[in-house]
Amino acid sequence: MNQPPDGSTEEEAQLSFWQLLKSTSSAFIGVQSNANRERDFKHGKISHFIWMGLLFGVVFVVTLVGVVQLVLHFAGRS
């Protein structure tokens, strides 16, 4: 079994949920650092990033629709 240089096992080297969330959110708004991007490519799974990106996209669209509905409601147009 191949171990990373820091002595952790391969499973321990995978990204945690919070690292995945932080990385996806910063990439979503375009401020991802090069070091984090390299870590993501080395230890992350593409399927996790795809699902998190889809989730962020859906939340973004739902938030926009909600804000527009709220503004239209207060403007007197339903």
C-alpha cells in the first residue's frame, strides 16, 4: 500500500466535506487559490465536485428566483 509523504493513509488524504464545500464555493465565485486547486486535483473525486457544483447552481437559481419574487411582492406586482 502506497502512503502519502506525511504518513497518513490514502483514505485520510481525501477531502473532508468542509474542504470540498469551501473549495467549491471559492471556485464558484472565481477566487480559488492555486494550492487548493492542486490539492483538489490530487485528493478530490470529480463526482464529488460535480454534485457540489450542481447543488451550488440550484441554490443560486432558487435564491435568485426568491429575491426577484420578494422584490416584485414589495413593488406591488405579484
